[in-house]
Amino acid sequence: MALFGAQLILTIIAVSFLHKFTPYHSLAEWLLARGNLVRYMYPKDEELRKLAGITVGRGRHRKNRSEHSRRINLLENSEDKSFSVPKNIDLELRTRIIEPLHVAVLRFFSEYRWLVDFSALALIVYVLTEVWLHAKGDFNLSLIWIVMMAGFALQVLFLLTALYFTSEEDGERSLCITFGFFFALVAMGVLIVPEEFLEFGLDEAYENFTAGALEFLKEQELYSSGPISKITFKSVIGLFAALLGAFLAFPGLRIAKMHVDSIRFAVERPVMQIVLHTSFLFPMLISLMWIKPIGRDYMCNPATGRRMTGKYEPLMSETTFDLTRMSLVPMLCVLRMVLMTHYLQSYLNMAKEKVERMKQEAGRINSLELQKSVVRVFYYLCVVTLQYLAPMLILLSFTCLLKSLGGYSTGLFDSFSANPTSTVPTPPLFVSPKPDVASAEATAEHFKVTLESLRSVFSPVFFRGIFSFLTWWTAFAWFVTSLFGIAYHTYFTDQ
């Protein structure tokens, strides 16, 4: 209870910090507006008229309009009088360093700031709890933070996906639905692959869950043939996997576009190109580690150790392999965070690229449409940033839940805190008579025993199977959508 009290104190401190400090000193705001990103300003009417050689009367000038009102009018398709200019106009966009005042008015900025600030505190609470405060058998309060972090990230992806269903364009909506059905088929196929090839442990998780649930129902004097059939169990997992795959469709396409642009901008920097390619391929490496013939059978085979070290012993133990596999996810997150500025700047450069492509076309373009095409890039910066960060936070959340709920030890390369096939020891289930209704202590004790008995239902074996699959699936779906985006932006669009 003392350790639980320390966890509660840490949670209260984190909540107070989130409520009092982050509104004035936000990590999310610092990531975008610390002077590391440059945006392109849209050309004003006077500049376009001058370049196009258009003269207007004095009455048509509006001198008292602020920059903010002009931007809002552009985005809301105002009734301002517009004019046409040649597409090959000699236009050079002005640049400006992004400041905190600029990002505060962007779309989805509040969702972006909340997700980043909350996730940062959640990870700090989780690390501190795992390292110093949590003891085996105690309830881990930091897992509530991790579950909420995953929930907020999924909510953001849901809101971003809903944007494409409310837009006038049918292509984005059709693409989301197509990816959803595609990943539904892939998930159902993956779930029937034998455990000797994809080692999620879902079969063992189902058997452990069913046995624990039957025992729990028996102790409650409720007799049942089983809580859920195996096909229903895997169908529910497959449905969630398909939904998650649909949510990851546009984030994958977006990071593919930014990757292609980043490689093009780093054409004279071979080291940066290597780092960018490593970052892009990292989810594939994580996915391969769950393929048993490629991962465990190779790394834990004594023959491999003899070929590489001369000693007939595996390169790493089973425990070390599991923890090494999980440690790849934080490495991916750190690498993506380091490259975040480079990726986002490649997105902001799209404004200049649009103007340069327009100059190569013939004809004329409406001045308002030209200004909108430049403004939209910066206006959706937070949306793009969320598409970049949310899948990463979901993957990291599932990995943290796999590590803690799966029964792994705190040490990076230590042994499991429990035997891989065993469950957390629990007291005898309901050996005492039912508590007296009038006795508060007896009721509390009965409730405590009930919670302890649920550990036999939702055991480390169960959580290990569920979150192993979710961790692998998130990395796999994220990489597949990114790979599709690479093919699309390389072969089917003009760069």
C-alpha cells in the first residue's frame, strides 16, 4: 500500500503539472514553433496585381484589413472580389519562421497540444513507476496513463479519418473504405497462420482466458459452456485490426509523401538519406521480429551462435530476444522524433512546389485559388503532425502494455518476473462465506478477493497474446500503408 500511495502521489503531481504548467509552457508548441520550421506566406492581392500588370481604382483597395482577417477570409471562401493572373507569373513566395502565435490558430491545434503534452507526461509517469515505484503484485497506476494515451491517439485518428468522410471529395472516402476491407482480409488471414510462423501467442491466450473465465464463473455458481468461442474471439480481434488499419491509411500515405520529398531535398547529403531510409524501414524490421523462422529461431539457435562467435550457444536467450524485440519500438520513436523537423519542413515546402508547378502550366488562375493553395499547406500543419505522431504513440502504448501486463521484468535484459506460462499467484477463490451486508470491512474484503480472482481470467499470458498481436499489427499496417504511398507518389504522381 505504501508503494501504491507513492504512485498516487506521482499521478497527482503529474495531473497538477498538466493543468497548471502546460498551458503556458507546452512541449507541443515548442516542437513546432522553436524557430526550426519555415512557412511560406501567401501572395497578397497588391503583389499579384503588380506582377500581372493589373491596375485598379483607388476605391477597390482595402488598407485596413489585418493579416489574420485576410487569412480567415481566404480559408472560408469569402466574397472578396477576385481576379485572374497568368499561371506563369514571376512569383516568389516570401518565407517566415513559425512562431507560437502562428500555430495557435491552426486547425486541430488544441487536439495536437493535448495529445503531445499528455503523452509526454504519461510516458514520464510510466518510466518513473516502472523503475522506482512499482512492485510485483501491486496495481500499476501508470498503465491507466498509457491506456488513456492510446485512447487519445485513436480518437485523434478517428477524427482525422472522419474529415475525409465529410469532405466533398469521394476519393479519400473510398480509399479509407478500401483499406478497411483490405486489412480485414489480411487480419483474418494472419489470425489463421500457425503459431510456428507468427508467434503472437493468441491460441495460448484464448485457452488461458477460457480456463480462467470458467473457473471464475464456477466460483460464482454460474455455469456456462464457455465465455466466448475461438472464432468469435479472433473475429473481434480481426475487426479491431481492420478498423485500426483503416485509421492508419492516410497517416501512412502522408509519411510516404514526406519521405519522398525529404529524400529529394537531401540529395546531396548521403548520410541523411541513410538515416531517412532507416527510419522508413524500421517498422518493417519490427514486424519481421515476430516471424519465428526469421526472428526467434535464428537469434536463439545455438548453430547461429557457433557461426558468429565460435561457441555453440545462442546469440541471446528467449527472454533477451523478447525484450530486445520490444526495445526496437522506443528506438523507432526516438529516431522519428529526431527527424520530425526534417519531415515537417518537407511538407511545408509543398507550398513552394505548388507554385513552381503552376508556373510550368499555361492559362490563368483565380487569385483567390492561388492564395488558398498556399495557405492550406500551413493551415493543416497540425493535422499532418498528428498523422505523423499518433501512429507512433499507439505503437509505443501497445508496447508498454505488452511489457507491463505481459509479465516482463523491469530490467531491460533481466528474466521475466514470472514464468512465461504461469499466471500471477492469487489467493483461493471465495473460500470464505459471503460477507455480511452490514459489515463494510467484509464487503471490502469480498470485493478485493473478487478483483484478485479476475487476475486468473486476465492473466499475463492473455495480455501477452493480445498486445503482441496489436504491437505487430500496428507496425505492419503502418508500414504497408507507407509502402503503398511510396509506390503511389513515385510512379503515379508528378514530383
